[in-house]
Amino acid sequence: MTKLTISQALQQGVDAHKTGQVQEAHRLYAAILKAQPKHPDANHNMGLLFVGDGKIEVALPFFRIALEANPNIAQFWYSHIVALIKLERLLDAKILLDQAKNKGIKGGDFDQLEQKINDTNKALAVKSGNADTHNNMGVTLQDQGNLEKAIEAYRKAIAIKPDYAGAYYNMANALKEQGNLEEAVVSYGKALSFKPDHADAHNNLGNVLKEQGNLEEAVVSYGKALSFKPDYVMAYYNMGHAFQDQGNLEKAIEAFRKAIVIKPDYAEAHNNMGRTLQDQGNLEGAIVSYCKALSLKPDYVMAYYNMGHALQEQGNLEKAIEAYSKVIAIKPDYTDAHYNMANALREQGNLEKAIEAIGKALAIRPDYESLVAQKLHWQAHICDWNSIAKDLKRVPELGITKKHVPPFALLSLEDSLDRHLTRSKIYAKAKYSQKVLLPKDKPSKRPKRIRIGYFSTDFKEHPVAYLIAKVLEQHNRDQFEVFGYSIYGSSSCIMRQRLKKSFDSFTDVQSMSDRDIALQARQDKIDIAVDLNGHTRYARTGIFAYRAAPIQINYLGYPGSMGMEFIDYIVADQHLIPSGSQKHFSEKQIYLPNTYMPTDDSRELSQKPMNRNDMGLPDDAFVFCCFNNNYKISPNEFDIWMRLLTKVEKSVLWLRKSNQISKINMKNEAQKRKVDPSRIVFADKLPMDEHLARHKLADLFIDTFAFNAHTTATEALWAGLPVVTKIGLGFAARVAGSLLNAVGLPELVTETERDYEALILELATNPTKLAKIKEKLATNRLTQPLFNTELYIKHLENGYQQAYKSYFEGNLPQAIIVPK
């Protein structure tokens, strides 16, 4: 081509072609196509060469390119149609012929071609009793996406030739593509009854069985495919997927490894190997696999996405964000990548950018309810009430149909028992479809000591840890053996060390899969598995979906129902869940007689001297205090608080500083309500003993509504600071009331916003009444049940004993009432 122009090369090629110099013609046409891949004449003539050589299938792409490049040449249409007729693809030939006629192409003897199609069709109708014709027509129709007619054609083929394995196989593929899985299984079975060594049929049957959830049978089918075709890489890959879905991670890795041995450049297998290693907790190994996949396929979106997830789990947030950025650069509309990037930014503490990232995801998919719920929750964290107001009308609809949302995200935005349960049920169904591991046999003899396993992400400096530490330490070891399973994160803090010592056995299982942790609990012969997380951050609920123990309990971490059949009980009290509310919980209640919440009556308050000036508080002010997380505060409470500041001279509001943005937003909201922003003081984080002690500098703790003070209420009451609350409908909206009843101060529990505001105003303006309340609290904190840890432990253990007795006697879980 260096010495010839394209035109010259084409002419020489045509001359060589005409004189039978096929190799020279092929060389010249190939040279043209190398320079101009879509050259119409060179493509057409190359196609003719292959037809002449009997390689008609090879000719078709050349004819197609020629037509696409110049659809006005009649000969291009003619040659393409003739080739299709020779292949007996008559339907395709007829479609192409009709297109030529519709375009008004002149110069081709299309009538002759139509007659040829009809004649060939008649000849085929006689040939082979017509079965092959129908089967081939089915293939053509299926390629065109016309599944109904394709299946009809296959059925006709089978009617003529009942043992036609190929037609059964093709029909099964069409049925699978159609979503008709049950009939597809039957059709694959028929194909295999006539041709047992049909490896593709075994493999595809496995895929259908896997889609149906019949994972064990799917694995058997892949095994049969491999017995007939030992190097069948797709069968190994699919088998790995099935083992992955089973939670059998070791076997999944083995299958993916075999696929990679056969096909080392199999990027998808490397990616799925990474996912399996990640599920095992082997994050380093997973990242290596993702890198290998990306070295083979640099634009592999899923490998970047999975690597971002692994890096995020590893705590390497910068690199995780970088990986998600690459996903978005390749696939800008990948909503989950935007979502995960938002989560990584949130973990970095960059709430504004996190909300911006989630906004981008919602711009792509406005109906993505999970993102809407998460965005609202994060906006609540920064007290961006104006933005929340725009979507607030959507809250009652979120997560209550088929689309799941994280249930925790909406607890502070809506107080609805019914919808809280519905959200949990839909979320559970979407997230935890694992098959329960085979139940272990019930012991013939009741054990001397019941084995309790506590599972938590929060065995560290965390509210749950502070609440439960003394309970764990003082469990009756004559009756109970206590196991701790740390399922996320690690720490060398003092609280972590204290908790580790409180267990008879403590295991860090964060690197294990959910299934393996459940198996570990079974190996440890755990009788009662206690989930201290529920629907909270980093929870590993899949452990309980596999059924880690015969009795499973939702306790302390999540203030509501988990909506899961595999969680048997929830620890509660009758104030939290009155009898009329039981229907809104999927669990049965273990009713403790005073309050569900444990406390530690040995917690010490710092003796370090501190005064109001140290905390930025005026010496002569009345200090309203609320150390709840800022996301629990809504405009409803804030309106009341601002009115109180207006009515109570020299009063200030002392809040927790959750983040800088919420601080700025609330000061702006105060100004809108004509309250001097300087009257809101924000408390920074302090060591726990100092935090407890500083409560003494406040006058009254005022609670939030939909999501009450929980641990924060116990801290205030333990420090001697009265709490005023308003009870609502849901669990989260009734906790402070439960605590106040247990400390003998029911008079501080109100039922309406008006009563709440009136009581706070009365206490703030009547020093005598407030002093009496404080005196009563000072007496009650050491005499009433709330801070009697020893009594609480006895009640909790009684609940455990009753739950085990019911199980041992073969009864289904029922509500348990623990006597005083």
C-alpha cells in the first residue's frame, strides 16, 4: 500500500479476483481494510472471496459493514441476502430483502431473491421432517429478541423430533432469558436426558438453579459440566458464585482459583476472588485481586468499585475515595459509587461533601429511597432544617413498599411504630436472605451454665460499652458462661481492656465472614446470642441470619424492632412497649420490671475543679442542657427552646457540639427566632469522668422528642441533673420516660409539647420546685432501681433463664415477664 493508492489497490484486487488469483485479491483487499476498515467495496469484495471459499459465516460481517458504509449499492444488498439464503437463515434474508425494497434500492433482482427464499423454505419444509428448520428459525428469532416466537419454533421442532436435544437446549436458554425459570429447568432436563454429556446444558441449568436460590443443586450441575469438560472455565466461575452465595467462602476461592489457572487473564474471576477474600475479612488479599483484575482490564468499573469498598473497610478513606472517583469517571451514572463515596466522606467527617456526593447520586436516580433517607439523616446531623423540610413530606413513604432504606436513618425524623416496623421488615428481607444453617440438636439435658454470646462493634469507648460493662463483669458465673465477639474495629483503649477481662472468652472475629462467625458461635455452643447492634453502623446482622444460636436477642444497641424472623426476643419494659404496641415488633418481649436499660453504678465523676466559666457558661444564668446528638434535634424542640430562652431571663442553652456546621446552623436558626445566638453554648468533647461531672453546672436537662436521650439521660441523672421528657409512640421516643420512671421521677414525663414546655418553664422559674426535684433525684439515684446494677443483672438473667427454659421445653418464643 505504500506504493499504491487505495483506488489502485482496489482495481488490482478486482482484476486478481476475476482471474482466479484469490490469494492476491485477498492480500490487496486486506491491505485496503487495514488502512480503511470501513471501505465499502473492499469489505464487499472480501465477503465474496469468503463465500467463494465456502466460509459464508465469515463473509457476513464484511457484507454488513459494506452495507452500513454505503446502503445505496444494490449489489451489497444482493450479496448479503444470497449469503443468508445459503445459510438457510431465511427469516433474516427476508427481513433484509424487505428493507432493501422499502428503501427503493434499484438494480438488484430482488424478485428473483424472493422466489429463491420461498423455494428454499419449501425445500427445507420437506427436509428432516422440518425439525431443523424450526430450530434454526428459533435461533434467528431469539437473536432478534423475539423470545415468544423463538420458543414456539423450538416447540414445533420438538413436536416433529421429540428427542431433539439441541432444540430443548435452545428453548431452555430462551425460557431463561424470558424469566420463565421453572420451565427452563424442565427443558434443560429434557436436553440432558437425550444428551447427558451436554456440558453447556449442565452449566446453564446450574445458572437457573442458582437464580432460583437452589444453590446446592446448582453446584451439582456445575460439577457435572466440569466432569464432561474439565477445562470449562465458566463452570468454575459460576460454581464460585454459587459457593459465594452459600457463604462457603473457602470453596468459592478454590473455584475462582481454578478458573484463573485455566484462564490467567480472566479479569472477572480475579474480581470475584477479591470479593470473596473481602467477605472473609482478608482485605489485603482482596485488594491484590482487584489490582490484578484492573491490570487486565483497566476500565473495569466493578473492580474499582469493590476496591474502594475494601479500602473503606480498611480505613484507608483517601484511597477509597480515589477508587470511587475512577468508577465515576468511567461510569458517571453509577449511583452506588456516588453513595459509597458519600459514606467515605462522611467517615472522614466531611458531612457537607458527603451530602453533595449523595445529591449527585440522587440527580441520577431521584427515586433511590435509601439515598433520600441517608441524605435526610446527614442533613439532620448538621441541623440543615431548611433542606430537610423540602423532603420531609416524603418521609412517610420511604422504605414502606418494596424499596428498602436504612431504618436507623429515619428514627429521629418520624415517630411511627407501624412504619418503623415495616421499614425494618423490608430492609431485613432485602439484606438478609441467607439460608439458616441446619439447627443443632437440642440438648437432652439442660446445661448447668447457659452460654451467652454478646456480639458487638462497640467494645470500646462507646455509650453501649459504658452501659453494659458492669453487667458483663457481674454476670452470675454459676449460672452463665459469657462470651464476647468483637465484630468490627479494634482499640487499645482502657474500656476495651476492661471489657475483654469481663468475658470468660473474648474473640476478635472482624476478619471472619458472617457464616464463619455463626459457625464459630455454634462451635462455642452458644445458647443465647445477643445482638448489641441491631440496625446500627457496621452491624453484622448476617451472623444471626445464619442462626448463631437457638435463641437470638435484640438488645440495647437499636431502639426498635429489627423486623426479622430470626431474632426471637427484644429486651424491653412495659413503659417502652405497652401491651397495645406489641404487634409493632417482630420479636417477643423480655419485659424487665423497671427499665430495659442497664447502668453502671460504679461510674465515677471527676473531682477536678470546674466552673461555668471553664465551660463558656455565664455564672448567673439558668442553664438549659441537652447533650443529645444534634441529629435528634428538630425545629419542633428548637422552637420551644427558643421561646423558653425568651421567657426565662438570663437563660442559656447548652448543647453538645456534634460538628461545626450544626453549630453554625443552630446559631443562625436562633437569630431567625430573634434570640441572641450567643445564648447557645456548645460543649466540646471531654474525658468521660469530666463529662459526667460537668452536668452539675447545668440546671435542667431538656429532651428531644422522636429520638429521646438514652445513654445521655442516664449520664445526666447519675450526675444529679433532672431530665424533662415528652413520650411518643415508638421505642426511641419512650426511653427517657422509662428511665425517669425507674428513678422515681414520673412527674418529669410529659405527653404533649404544650405540657413539656409548661413544665420546663415552671421548673426554670420556680427555684423551690426545681430544688425539691433535685433533692428527690439525689435520694433516688441510690435507692431506686435505675442505678441498682446488681438488681438489674438479676432481672436480666431471669429473662435469659425463662427464654432458655421455653426453648428447652420446645415452645415457640412468647412474651416473658420478669417479676420484681
